[in-house]
Amino acid sequence: MLSSVLKSETAVAVNIQIMRVFHSVTRFLLNKAEIRLAIEQLKKRLSKTDKNLEMVFLYLDELNDKQEAQPKRTRIGFKPDEN
């Protein structure tokens, strides 16, 4: 605050430098927030994908169990392997 009140060239240069640093820090934090938001969006997408894949595998397991549980069908018609 003192550098903005004083009128010397050094005070003006310090004030300008302070503003530049403040601007750089603000820009860095905004970029960091954007990156954090993008990472969170990716996490949400991946968690949905994981849940969907898990459901697909559960359904496949159920179908496989149903096929194994069905009794063997007796063949109808011509049976070449019987005498």
C-alpha cells in the first residue's frame, strides 16, 4: 500500500511489480482451478464407465450361469451316433 502512495520512481516500479505478481498468481490459481475441474470431470466419466463395465460383466455372468443351468435337450429326429 505504501508503494502506491509514494511518488518516487522506485515506489512506482515496486507497485507495478506487485501488480504483475498479483496478476500472475491470480492467473496461476485460475489455471489450477480449471485443471482441477477437468480432472474431476474425468473422474466422474471414469467412475460411470467402471460402473457400466461392472454391470456388463454381471449380466454376462448371469447369462453364462443360465446356459449352464439348462438341462441337456434330447435330440429329435435322425440320430447317427445311436445303433
